[in-house]
Amino acid sequence: MRLDTLTNSIGEWLRGTGPESDIVMSSRVRLARNLAQFPFVSRATEQDRADTERMLRERIASVPVGRELDYIDVGHLEEIDRRFLVERQLISREHADAQGARGVAIDRLEQVSLMINEEDHLRIQCMHSGLDLHGAWDQIKVVDDQIEKVVSYAFHPRWGYLTACPTNVGTGIRVSVMLHLPALVITRQIDKVFRSLHKISLAVRGLYGEGSQAMGDFYQISNQTTLGRTEDELVQQVADVVPVLIDYERRAREFLVRETQQNVHDQVSRAYGILRTAQTISNEETMQLLSRVRMGVLLGLIGDVKISDINSLLIRTQPAHLQKLRGVDGESSDDIERARYLRQHFEGGDSSARASAN
Amino acid sequence: MWRLRWNRIDRADVCGDAMKCQQCDNPAVFHITELEAGNVREVHLCEDHARTYLNQSEGADPEGSSSAEGGSSKGSGLSTPLGVGQTADDLAVLDQRCCDMCGITFFEFRNQGRLGCPHDYIQFEAELEPLIANIHGATEHTGRRPSRQVPIAADEKFGTDGLTAIIGLRRGMKDAISREDYESAKEARDEIRAIEEAWAPPSGGATGQSGGTGEGKA
Ligand SMILES: [Zn+2]
Ligand SMILES: [Zn+2]
């Protein structure tokens, strides 16, 4: 398939719909699986990797998984296209940076993605908009069952599904939600919340994983253990904590509106103003400002902006997306292009961009 | 005693990103699990402190308790590298052990934090058990199982290990070819084929199965 068709669409998980979508951006479930007859990827020879890739690609194509899938040969993609897929959350950074035969099968809605030869031979992922962990789990179960009919997943009666890293063994399941928590950040309660999550063995990370600071107040919460509990229990473990976090964030937003109305309105308006007028702007700043505007829209402080637009801008202003959207003229820097793209998007904010009046 | 190094922080699956070095404010990028006689201790360090820590413990005198104190920058209570009752020799022996199928040594595993093949869970079961218990707080899978019935041989082979045996056979075949021992290579190849046929999926498979599938679709 051609990636260009993806450039101009947005994934289902960015629609900004679904339950609690003012706070829950997306719900995701992934399963780690390996073929019993090949070494794990890090130990596999080039030939092993090629054989694994071919076997999985062909067998997956031979069964109905509920969706029509397109296959992308990641091993032969240019770096920018691999980064594009990472930004899109269709493949992981590890998968993008890996060596040898590998690929990803995705459906048109970008809900289902099957990574071949990531850390494990197969990583199945289902991502839904808003809070819909059970929907994502129900969908991934079907995909997993169908594939299991045509391959032998490495399995041990005591240890369950066998994975390259012992942290995934057993169910191989990772259940996560991506939350937008700007008010908890502004009111400085976020660290406290995270410490309590660590205590009940849930992991927290930023939008694009990767150590350090979460960009734009987006956080992923996921289960840390995969063995000793059923998949349903692990889905429920994450599902149980989400309403609590939603409640904290809502209260923090109410507090902000009630106690600092002027201040928060000012912050949000300034953020919106910068996005519409800046001449050069970094990725980090863009995410930070979009986060504030997103909250402003949800609090009714900014009209005429749609949540799905903001969600999609969060992805489209990432470096690889921007480069693909703007084409490669290579003259101006990313930050200038990003600012130009934003101004055009919020057209009218910049008087010089009013060339095409209707 | 041995240690397992998780040195890929980007797999935040393992630890949340909020984690800081235990010795300073930098982010912890090394997550070291120390195992001794079933006891587990975790150490989270930045790159610099991890290097110091690992050098200290690696270079330490196995029996000695009062040596190597000189360094003033020595961390508080961090370095108790070798456990009582286990010598460096024991560790060396364990490190040399390797998987019959993929050939990975225990040393390679604990350095990379990634296993070599599914059989490692059987080969190194005793060593992995305390580690897995520490990570998951459990040692028994209670979730879904493959719906397709897997043949379980009468001997000690459970789950899909019979199919995983192919990994060892493939290595053996390669070795035989490089020795120009074509007889052994052919035997290994035939064995691989027999196993593959026995495990071929019921319908979409390439080979005729003994257990007929009733899907008469022409
Ligand atoms: Zn440090
Ligand atoms: Zn092995």
C-alpha cells in the first residue's frame, strides 16, 4: 500500500470520539506472540528472520481477521516513512530502528496493526478512540484466535505464551490508555498521582514513550505484569483505575475554572494565539500549546475549534508527518514549516495568509 | 549470584519513565536485578553511576569483605556484589551453560535481558523462576491457552517444545554441512520435516495430515 493515502487521512483513534474522550484519547491492547520453531528475533539469523517474516505474512493473509489488512514491508522503507509509522503509533520505535526482514499489517481504520519481527515475532495491537478497553480486547481476541489456527505460538503450560523478554511472559498482554491530563499538571498533582499508580504496579509514560518528560500532558497508563492473572483481569486492572484518574482530572479542571478563571482563560488564549501566529515553533512547544488549547476547547473557553482537529494536529506537526505533508523542498527548517502549517490550518489568524478569499 | 541488566529504558514496558537514578537526579537508564539465593534486589542507575557500580562489583574480590574500600565516591550500601555461599566460580559455571536449541549462554541472556528461544524457559527454568516471580509476583500462567490441541509426548516435553526442537536440529544440520558430514545433515533434515508435518496447521498447511480435516471444499 502507499503511505501517501495515510498522510491525508487520520487514524480512528484520533477521531476524538468515544466514551470520556475529553480525557481519554485512546485505548490500546497488544499481545506478544512468537512462533515455536524459530529463535526469538534478537537471536535469529538473517535467514531465520526472513523465514519468520514470510511464514507470518503468508499465514496471516490466509485467514480472515475481521478486517482487510494492508501489508507494509518495513525493512525496505525509507527512514522518513518508518518514522512516519512510529508517529502514527502503527509501529514502535524499536521496530523502526531494527534490522532485517520485518513488516506491519494494518487495517484502513488504523485500529489493528500486526508488527512482524519486532522484539517478538508478532505483536498484535488494537487501538480504539476514547475509553474502550473492552472493545479493543474483544477485537484483538478475534485476531489472535484466527492467527492461532494457522501457526503454532510458542507456549508452555506453566509459563504461558513464551516471549523474548520475561517481562511479557504469560498472557503477553499490554493494556494501556492514553490520557490527556493538563489540569493535573497545572495544579501540580501529577507526580502524586503517578506515585500511587506505581504502587499498584501500573506503568506511566509519555505519548511517544522514550524516557523523560511526557510531551503535551499526554500520558500512557499500562499494566506492568503479564503473568498470574487472566487477560480479563489485566484489562480490568487498567479499566478500574481510569475512572479514578478521569475524576481527578475533571475536578482539577473545575478547580481551575472556578478559582483561576481569568488566569486559565488567559493561558489558553495565549496558547491559541501563538499557534495561529508564530513564525517558527518547535515540536515540544507545539504539543504543549495544543494541549492547552485542547483543554480550553473542552472547558468552553475557545469556540470554533474541533477536538478531532487538535488531535490530528498533534500527529501532523510531528517531524516526519510534517515533512511528508509539506513535501521535500528542504529550504526552510522544520520549525518554520511547522509554524507555517499551523498558521494555514487556523487560517485567518495571520492576515498575510488570506490570499485565497472566497 | 548473578545479575540481569535491563539497559534499554526506551522499553518503558519494563519501568515507568518517572524513575530516577538512585544516586543522583539523572534518569535511570540501567535497571539491574541482583539475584542471590532466591532473593531479589533492584538497582536503578544513570549511565555514569551504573558504570561505577558494575565496575565495583565485577572487580570485587569474591571472598574478601574488607577490600577495595578506598574510593571516596562509593555509594551508600549499593555494592554488595557477591552473595554469601556463592562464589565467582559458581557464577562462571552458570554463565557458561547454554541452551541446547539456540545455543545462547546464560551470560548472554543476563547481559542482554533477552532470551534466545522458547526452549530457554525450560533449559533455564530454575534460574528464571525467581526472576519471573519478582517481575510478576506469580509463577503460573492462568490466562488463555492455544485453542488448537498441541501434541504432548509421553516424556517431559510440554507445550510446543517438541516443535521448538527444530531450532536445535537446524543448527545441527548447518554444523554437519560445514563438516561435510552429509549423512548427518540429511538425517537432521528428515527429522525437521517429520516434525513440521506433525505440527502443520490442519487446513491451510502444505502437507497431507494423518488426522483428516472434514472440510471438503474443492
Ligand atoms: Zn546517577
Ligand atoms: Zn534457546
